Amino acid sequence: KASSGQQSKTFEKHISSEIEEEINIYKEMFHSSPNLKAILIGPDFIVKSANNALLRSIGKTREELLGKPYLSVIPELEEQGIGDLFREVYRTGIPYRADEKPIYLNINDQSLLNYYDFVYQAHRNIDGEICGVAIMVTDVTSRAKLNEELKKSTHRFRELVYSSPGLIAILTGKDFIIESANDAIINIWGKGSDVIGKSIFTVLPEILEQGMKENFEKVYTSGNPLVAQEFPIIHKHNGEEVQGYFDFIYQPQRNLEGEIIGVAVIA
């Protein structure tokens, strides 16, 4: 019996050691993660734990944050509706996700704007009852600012293209589908504005007999631009044949990998 009791104690010690090891692994993963993580307990969202990345991001020490209501320590979050999100997750148990959400944080008396991907999800006790909210956040400020710059650049490009008095169109693929066309070239074509998504040879079948298909294909396959001056082209404008003369450049369009994906028309 004594031997059996000793074995039981040894087994319990072994299990306890394994549990402690798993807890240590979890703690290490939690605190060393580059993502911002915290566990908030109760309806007041008291900070039970917070990892190093989160502490750095909000400019607080562990002593300033742990054991205190999260929204009291960072009151600017309440003003931006984050508290309402916590309360909804705590009430319903339904996770809340957001991408590139702008958040202002007051750090060292400065209001700084950052962007975050985050998940707020219900934290449950061993009985499965909701007892708080777990927050998992990724700072994506660099990515968001880059995306914003790309949006601005795209907008400027579109404004430049569509407001230009020159004739501009982007044709994609081997069928030369009209991806974009500015007002000036649409007016010259005289086929109405419903041309996007159609092959230029469907919109202007009359240019097939004038060698234009071969010109586009030469640019598409060779990657070399084609330049012409006072080039005569007959096209139908509102049902009537019109003789036009054009200076133009047909320029190969490439994707990020450098592969030719279409032809740009500037005339």
C-alpha cells in the first residue's frame, strides 16, 4: 500500500510537471509574440495579462496596466468606440474582426495615428462561461500607409488619364480587351461609353482591314513600342465613315513580373 501511494504521488508530480511546462510554453509564446495580446477580465475589462509588444505599442509599463481597467488606462480607445466593441463581444460571445482600422493613441503627450488588424474574442473560464475578452492585434501601419499612397497614386493616374485631351486606352490580353479608355478616345470612337470589357476589334471592326490587329500583335509579342505620325485610319463615328490622321504610340503593358499583359494606346 505504501508503494502504491508513493507511485500515486510520483504520477501526480509527473502530471503537475507536464502541466507547468505547458503553461510556461504558453506564457513564453504569449509574451514573446510580435502581435499585441491581452486578456481582459469582467465587465470592466480588468487587464489580467498583456504581452511585451502591447506594452510597447501603448507606451505603458506592466505596473501601469496590469490589474487596472484597460479603458481607464487608455481612455482614448473608449472615445473611438473600442469600448462598445468589447462590450458587444462580452455580451454575445461573437468575435469582432477588423482590418487596417485607424486608432489614435496618446503616447508621451502626442496623439499618434496607427492602423491595426485585430480580433476581439470572448475569453471563457473552465466551465465555458464568458469571463472577459481576449484581444489579438497586429500593427499594420506601414502596410496601411503604403496602401493609402497606392490609392492616391492610382487616383492621380486615373485623373491624369481621364482628364487628358490626348487619346488614351489600355488594352489587355491577346484579344485586346478595353480595360480603360478616357473620354477623349471614346468620343473619337463614337461608339458610346459602353465599351469597357469589350475587344477593341468588336468595338471598331473596321480597323481590322487596315492592319491594326497586326500592329497591336507586333507590340504584344515583341515588347517593342510602335510609333507613328499622321497615320491614316478610317473609322465609323456614329455610323458614318471618318478619315482621321493620328500621331500615336502603342506601348507594351507589363505586370509586376515584367510579363507583357497588354498594350497602351496614346494618340
